[in-house]
Amino acid sequence: SIWRGPNINCTDSSGYTALHHAALNGHKDVVIKLLQYEASTNVADNKGYFPIHLAAWKGDVEIVKILIHHGPSHSRVNEQNNENETALHCAAQYGHSEVVAVLLEELTDPTIRNNKLETPLDLAALYGRLRVVKMIINAYPNLMSCNTRKHTPLHLAARNGHKAVVQVLLEAGMDVSCQTEKGSALHEAALFGKVDVVRILLETGIDANIKDSLGRTVLDILKEHPSQQSLQIAALLQEYIETGNAAVPEEPAQESPVPNQQSSVLSPEVSPVQMTKSEAVTGELSKLLDEIKLCQEKDYTLEELCQTVSEHYLDNVNKVSEEEPAVNGSQSKTNTVSDIKMTRIL
């Protein structure tokens, strides 16, 4: 079919060749066969995507390697789509670290910026792809310098609350006081309500009174956007300014209950007596449901079924009520009425 049919690089309405489809859907054997018959890796679709872009976006490291090293037209790793993104941008944004490693080994240029002036490192920081961030800064530490007024990786990570990424960038030597048109990373974190990131930046030693291009401090910006998080961050900043300490107590974390483990201390809202009575009611209700099931199996009439339920209901509710200690007073009456209502519902 390949020899007799149309050109192997013919495209569909989206500009996809057969190689585009095979690369996107992870069909490795089809990719190899197409390359054997001179399918081109350097044909772009209507949006400028090459097959390697699609394989990198999907995270298919084997197909990326095949496209780079096999076939008559080796894939050019620095090819850009209509948004000026390379395959490295696609892999970094979605955290495909194995593909990133291959592309870096093949000398893909990590300094290329897309239409939004974002490098692959910027996208990895923006989306919190920690492993990819580590890989890129280890290979190209100069990418952390302030060379655009739009953003830095630190600003993007701070804005989205990626604490681990912020920590890694700071440890790698990112300038915490670097300014963009929106101010410092502290401005970004505070504006987007990222309390933990604010705390990390303060502990690193950033100036809490640092001003943006309009001369506003972080506290000035927080006053313009009042919210619960803004109040918490403002208190954190005020404490740091006054004492130099950013260790304002965090909100207490609620521990998740441990499955299949009973606590030796009862909740103050539930007394041992209440728990015992609750267990008794639950047991009686279980018996009632068993009797109803038995009646169904014996094909009782509706009148016989109602009679059985009524007798069980009166006998066992009175039994539970008699076991209620008199010391509970009015509270015990309320609980008994509640239990009767529940029995009626069931």
C-alpha cells in the first residue's frame, strides 16, 4: 500500500502526517515502519507541531529517541511550533523527566523562549514539575539569572504555591530580590495567597519592605485585596518586620483517623452510657431487619409482616428504654424519643 498509494508524507485536514498520528498515539512499531519508508520527521502540522513535539507532549521517550536517531530525516530537536515552543517545552510543562533527559543529552537549547517569553525551566516551575526543574538547573544553572522583566522561575513557582520548587531554586542560588514588572517573588506569593511560600521567602532573608515598580510594598498590596489569607500573610509580615522572625504559628493540621484502631479515650461529647445504649439500639435494629428478611422468605402477607414488626418494635424499644439510667433525666427521654424515631424510619 505504501508503494502504490499516496505519498507517505501526505497530510490530513489538521496537517498531520501518518507519522504524526503514530507518534501521538504511541505506536512505536508503526513509527519505525514509516521511517523505513522515508517518512519525514520534519513536516509540521497546521499549528507548527512536528512529530517529536507530539511524542514529547505524550511523554513517550522511546518514540522520541526513534524520531531523533532513525530514518532518513533525523528530527531536529530545536524545531519550534507556531508558539515558538520546542519539544523540550512540551516535555517540561507536563513533567516528562525521561524525555527531558534525552532532549538535554541531544543538546536541545533550553534558553529558547516561547511567545510568552517562557523557557522550559519557566514552564516546569510554573506547573510544579520538581524533578524537571532540578534536571534543567543542574545542566544549565545560568537560566536562573534575571534576564526578563516578565517573570523568573522563582516568581512563577511562588505565584502557584509550589513550595518544593521555590526551595530548590533558592538553594540553587536564585536571587530572591530579583524584580519583574510585578515586583518580587514575595509580591507574587502574597498576592496569590500562598502563605507557606511567603514564610519560606522571609526565612531566606528577603526584605519584607521590598517595593514593586509602582512603589508598593507587599503590605500595601494586601490592603487592596482583603481576604482571610491576606490577613494571615499581613500578620506574618508584621511579625517578621517587628521581630525578624517568620515563625508565626500555622493553622493546626487535623489528624486523619487511623483505620481499624479504637481510641482508648472517649470523645467528651459521648458518654459511656450513651455509647452502650447506641450499641443496644443498633443490635435491636439488626435483629428487626433479620426478622423482616425472614418474613419475606416465608412469603408472609402484609398484615403478618406488620404484626411481626410492631411486636418487635414495642418489645425492644421498651427494653432499651428500661435500661436507660435514671440519672440522665430529661436528656435520656430526648435520646429515647430519638431512638424511637429512628426505629420507625427503618
